Amino acid sequence: MSPTDRLSLISRHFDYSNAHDVPLNTPFSIERESSRVVDDFNNKSNPFKGQQQKRDFSHSAPSLQEEAKEEKPPTENMSKQAPHPTLLIPGPIEFDDEVLNSMSHYSEAHVGPAFVAVFGETLSMLRKVLLTENPKGQPFILSGSGTLGWDQVAANLTEPGDEALVLHTGYFADSFADCFETYGVKATQLKAPIGDRPQLPEIEKALKEKKYKVITVTHTDTSTGVKSDLKPLAELVRRVSPETLIVVDGVCSVGCEEIRFDEWDLDVVLTASQKALGCPAGLSIVLASQRAMESFKARKTRPTSYFASWKNWTPIMQNYEAKKPSYFATPSPQLIHALNTSLKQILSKPMEERFETHKQQSLRIKKAIEGFGLKQLATKPENQAHGMTAIWLPEGITPPDVLPSLLKKGVIFAGGLHKEVAAKYVRFGHMGVSVTDPKRDDIDRAIQALKDSLVEVGYKAPS
Ligand SMILES: *Cc1c(COP(=O)(O)O)cnc(C)c1O
């Protein structure tokens, strides 16, 4: 997308939200409007006001954790966080107390042995989350957001003039393609109608037409709730174009959807801390295969980014994992502590169980929504993501009609994001503790709030 196109898109969103004077949780509007959401929530109608609790930071992180274990929960929901509306957008998601508490760690040197050990352990745990055992694969955890993963791929795995095939299932493919173009890489998009995904025969045809250095796929496109099927895609690529690197944008899927890095023979999976991994935003998380690292080492030109260069970061990550201090640029110790805690929680049970929990909860949500006469953008069950649901609103009802009403009921959903249909749907994120923590009733409350909000604006569900 050209900068002018992008600007016109932004102003269209602004016009739209101005007209209704209501915040939409889209990347284009959230910055402008978020202060209103907070104001709304702090005004008299805030049902949580008066129950405000102060977070207690006078303890060190370990003693807080100890305390949490010892204390008997006074109620079913024992969160110590200040009362707040439940954040059920497709990232950031709700955080576990222990993850948040581990961020209130005293300051420590980023090259001190204690922190280096925590970072090294976090990298090793990332391998387990992605089900890889090949020591020649390389995890990277960098300060940044999910988007920095695109830059890492474009700057390290492609060279100016290379070709990238971008499978399009929504907004995030447009952006990834734009990222490639920024680095002088030619991106060809293979598109599907909204709610669907490109099919294997067309992908095969495209792969046979020219030599692509990389093929990218958005595992869950957060703008449409469409999930791609990685296993058969990877098999196809290996059969038709074995050297093409398979890059998975797993920002909305790592930690909630099944991903078998070794078994499916993937080359890059990139994600961010704030989605299904349940850690505050601020970390770009990438795993590169042995094949990807060899391809990186065989580059003819130097990486086209300085901060994101794997030349700079590979030795650092390897040293951390070997528990040796080293420095290229200062990491965020507090965020690494939080990620360490959330990965430990995730790995306390088999990954299969986590995938299954997300799947079952997602099926339950989708059934409730369908039972209420609502349709999803992803029409085919096999295309439906398990960490979020993109829901068409009934005819004549727009996100500004329902989002404020949801907020009053203590639930935050996101507005539409796909540029062609943004005003016609909402997005419900159901990842992490909101579905895995049995003490939380987030999902039931959200389903009820959605139904009540729609009825309030005149929707009649089929009986
Ligand atoms: C959220 C998201 C991104 C962007 O991540 P940021 O952390 O916002 O930079 C990229 N791809 C997908 C699929 C996402 O859901």
C-alpha cells in the first residue's frame, strides 16, 4: 500500500468514528479515542468505581507470589488487579496476576548472571512452546512489538530484489507485504474473498510461476478471524519449491493454536508478547529454523536493518541460552521476567491440552453466537480461528451501537479492522487466562453482554 493510500484509509476511519463520536478499537482510532474510553470508564456510570483497590508493590516479586499461593481466595475471582473492564480484544489480552507481579522486579543489570539465566531459560522455553527440538534453530526475543518480526524477516531472510509470496487472509497480509516493499523486496499477494483463504491449488500454481525466497502466511488473521492450515501448506511448499522459506505470522496464534515447528517443517514463526502468550506488550518473539539460519548466513548483502540484524543478535541470543553475559542493545529485564512467568505457566501443562482448551472454548463461543442468529466472517468451520471470533453485526447495527454498551457491562470487544467491511463487524478475543483460568467467568459474561447489548439496540434473535 502506498503512503497516500494508507493516509486516506486512516482519514476514512477518523471520519467514520467522528460521525458516530464513539471509539473503535482499530489501530487507526485507538490512539485518538482511547482517552475517551478511559474517561467513560472513570465517570459516574463506572460500575466498578468505589471498589478500587490499590496494587501493592511494597513486596518483592517472589514474596508476592508466595502470598498469592498462601492466601485463600476471598471470592471466586481472586485477581488483585484494580477493577477494570475485561479486555477481550484480540490482543493485548487479560493478564494473570503472577505475570504482572513478576514485572515489579527490582532493577538488575542486563548482563548480571541472574538476569542472563532468566533470559536464557525464557529462550529455551520458547522452543518448547513451539514444539521444536532442533538445537540449530534459533529463537530471538527483541524489544519491540509483533511488527518488528516482519522487519526481522524482511531484513534478514530476503535481499533487495528477492520475491515474496504473501498469502492474504486480511489486513495483516497487506501490512506484511508493505513491510517487504520497504526493504526493496517484491511482494506478490495471493488473495481470497473476505472470510476465506487462498486454496492449495492456486498456491501451487503461484509457486511454480516464479522462484520465491519466502512464502508468508498469517496463521490467524486478526482482522477476519480466518485461520490458515499450516501443515498441508508446508507440505505443498516442500514438494513444489523446497528452498522457499515458510514464514508464519503467528502473532495471534502462538500460545493458542496448534503449531508443530519441527514436525510441520516450518522456517519462521513470529509472534508478540501481548496476544495468546499473555504477557504485556513490548516483545517481538521469533523462532528461525536451521534452514532459515543457513539461508541467512548465505546472504550476499548485509542485513538491511541495524537494530533488527540477526548478525548482531544471534551471538547474543546464543550466549544468553548458554547463560553467558553479552551485550548488543539493552533488553527489558522486567518484560523478560513477565514472559518467563507466562511461559512457565503455559508449559506447566502439555501444549496439547492448551490447544484443546482454546479449541473447545472457541467452539462453545461460536455455537452461542450462531444460536443467537449471528454469523462469522470466517464461514467455513475449518477456517475459523480458536483464539478469536470476528462476528458480523445484524443489518443496520454498527460497532458504535454496541461497543459502548458492552463497555458499560464491563467487557471490551474490538471494532472491525478489515478495511472494506470495518463498520459491519466486531471482534471478540478469547485467548489465555480468559479461557484457561477456571476461576474466571470472562467468556460467559462476554456472551451475555453481547446478547444484551444487541437486544438493547433493537435486535431480535431468531427463536
Ligand atoms: C497484532 C498482530 C500483528 C502486529 O503486532 P503488533 O504487536 O501490534 O506490532 C501482526 N500480525 C498479526 C496476525 C497480529 O494479530
